[in-house]
Amino acid sequence: MSEELRMRYEEIQVSMASRGQLDEFLPPHLWENLRQRLQRIYRKATGEEMSVLIVEEPTP
């Protein structure tokens, strides 16, 4: 798969995950991309331009 095609595929995965439409788990290397996308959505929806979404892994 070409680099350009791979990048587009990953963008689509993150987009689908942000809408709850991804039928599989998002690969870990895309988690930060998802967090940033959700943060942009949150900021736009609330008007809180400086808000930061933090994702914490559960402790065992």
C-alpha cells in the first residue's frame, strides 16, 4: 500500500471512530489522532477554545 493511501485509510478510520461507526478497535498508533479530533469537536461545540481532553489509561 502506498504511503499516501495508508495515510488516507488511517484518516478514515479516525473519522469513523470519532462518530462511533468503526466496527473494530482503532490501532493504538491512531489514539492520539482520535483524541485531537474529539478535542476539536468539543471545542467547537462548547466554545471553550482552550479546553483540553485528556485520556487516561485505567489502572489495573
